[in-house]
Amino acid sequence: MSKLTQTLMGVRRRRHASAWERRLAVATARLVEAYGTPTLGNFRNPVKEIFYILLSARTTERLYQRAHSELFRKFPTISHLAKAKVSTVESCVAVAGFGGKRARHIVRIAKLLHRDLGESAARKIATLDPQQAFDYLTRLPGVGPKSALCVMMCSLGHDVFPVDINVQRILERMGAIRKGLPHYRAQQIAPGYVPAGASKRLHVGLVEHGRKICLPRTPKCASCMLLDMCRLGQRTRAVSSRTRRSIS
């Protein structure tokens, strides 16, 4: 399991996790075969990644990448961003939606990073141990556990497992976690089923799968390489089979 994630989230190992660890090990291999290990546009620089994740919430990849690019074109350093007016930042990121709220968070985060860590904030974040990094990141405005774990996984190289909306949807459909869990509970529970060392490969694979096959409203179950281990997929296939027999 993703022990580090569970430690950071303060969760004990769940009983009967081993069966899902085995299934998700198979799922990871299939997803890597299908999609490789895409970067999803993430950054090795943890400061840039903080704002990338913040802008990515509830908007499309094209729009949040555009907003992030414009933000750092206008404010290339953390000191520039810390001194920025909220209205100017809002004009940079409005394309990603929720401009006012996100702009306020961005400026506040930049001020805190510059105050606490100075111009070398990215380098200093990289020197923190996992618990220190998680605690610091989750104290920043608008940065919850999932966002902090994304930064730790993508920029700091830790074996942690963030649960975004795609990951949660697929794991619910597979039956690994209960449908309708509050996101915070899903983030606590799901890492207990992730094979050690597989966190990043499984996470990015599920994100890609959620964007291309396991869509929110009309999943393409017939094209899914995880169909044989998915409760929803099996039910969908059974209904389709009964329908075809009744028609014939």
C-alpha cells in the first residue's frame, strides 16, 4: 500500500486491503501499457506546481495550462508574484474560472512562500522531509491534502497517492471504494489499496483513463482494459447482453 500517504493522512492500514493491492497492481500495468507514464504537464519546480494544481481544479486542461503560463509570463519570480495586485493576477487566470477567489489565494500563497522561504522557496521546499512538506503545503490557502500530495508526488518524488476526481470516480466504479464518499474520506481510504512504489504510475494512468475512457457520464466500457475488474463495467456488460438476447 501507499504507506507514506496513509501516514501523512493519519490513517491505519485497512483490513482486507491485499486483494485490491493485487488488482490495482494489474491495473497499473495495463494502464502503463496503454498510456505510458505521461507528465500531465506537471512541474519539477514545487512552487510552479503549487499554482498549477491550484488552477487545475474544476476546469479543463487547456484552460488551466493557459492560465498558468500567463501567470508566470507576467510574474516570473515569487517576489514579483508576492507584490502583485489581486486584480492583475485575476486578469491572468480568469480564463480558468473562479478568477477572484483563485487570484486571492495565489497572491496570499506567494506572500507566504516569500516570507517563509524567500526567493529560493522551491529549493527549500525540496529539502523538507515528507511530513514537514505535507504540513507546510496544507497550511497554504486553497491547498488541501490532495493538492499537497500532487506537489509531493510530481515535484518532490515521494511515493504518495493523490485522489482527484478521475481517480475517485474510477475506483468507485471498480468497487475499491464506496460510491459517494466525501472527497476527504476517499483520499484517506484509497491509498491503502495502492501497491507500494506504484503511486505515480497508477495515479497518472487513472487520470488519463478518466479523461479518455471512463468518462463521467458515458463511460466507454466496451473499450476499457479494466472491464474484467470493474463492477460497473460488468453490470453494464450483463445488461447489454440481456438486451441483445431479448431483441434476438
